[in-house]
Amino acid sequence: GLEDFDRFIPTLKDNTVDGDIVIITADHGNDPTTISTDHTREYVPIMIWHRQIGGSVEIGLRHTMADIGQTVADVLGVEKTPDGNSFKEMLI
């Protein structure tokens, strides 16, 4: 499944139009070495594609996943949420 999705990413990028922004992330991380099924405090990946982003952009270690939600709200022009800090200006 994951390898199929990886192969699909170039097609997804090729089919975006000006103004589109693609954000791929996860809702949590899990440490595969633990026997528990509880969520662990692993880093969550985020990939963002926008035609104006010329290459890789380092957004640094975010302190909360709410930053992703805040960034999405900022990109969509939605009123600021109470939690998180947008990193939109780092991207576009």
C-alpha cells in the first residue's frame, strides 16, 4: 500500500493546477518496537506540494500538530484557530 502510494505521488503532483496545495500527513506516529497498541510520541511526517515551492523547505520541529491545522486554515483563508501557529509564509 505505502509503496503504491509513493509511486502515485508524481501523478498527483503532475495533475495539480496553479493555486492547488497538497498536504500529506498522518494523525499520529507509532513506535513499531512497542508491544502496546497505544499511540506513541513519534514524529509525524508532513509533505506539502505547491507549484510556488521551488524545492525542499525546512519547517523545523513543530511543537504541536495544531500547526498543520493552523496552516491549512491560513491557506484556505479561514479565521485563525485558537491553537497552533501557521507556517504558510515559510512555504508560499
